[in-house]
Amino acid sequence: MYVKRYIIMLAIVVYLVSLFECCVSRLSEAKSRALDNLGRVHARIGNFQKAIDVYVCCYSSAFIVCLSVYLLTAKTLV
């Protein structure tokens, strides 16, 4: 149980770091892949609202605002 939770938290952190690097280097294809991975992790653990928020953020024109709201509302990773 704890190992699975640790792996999920680690995956979320890795995808968020990947997403940040993509935003800094302006790689749109990699940004899309990072957001897709992040949404899949949230969907896999049953956090469907967070997964929907990630997918909406992926296709939003105000991506940076959307990402900052996502990070501010994430009280816990899992």
C-alpha cells in the first residue's frame, strides 16, 4: 500500500518537473505528453476531477495560469 502510494507520488513529481522543463524550453509536443501522463496518473488513482482539470489545462490557451491554479489547489499530491 505505502509503496504504491510512494510510486504514484514520485510519478506525479516527475511529470510536473518534466512539464516545467517543457514550458521553459517551449517544447509543445513534450508539454502535451507531460500533461497527458499527469492526467493518466490522476485517473489511475481515481482522482477524476484532477485528471479532467489537467486535460482541460492541456488544451487551454491560458496554460500558465491554468498550471499555476493546478499547483496552488494541490493540497496533497495523492
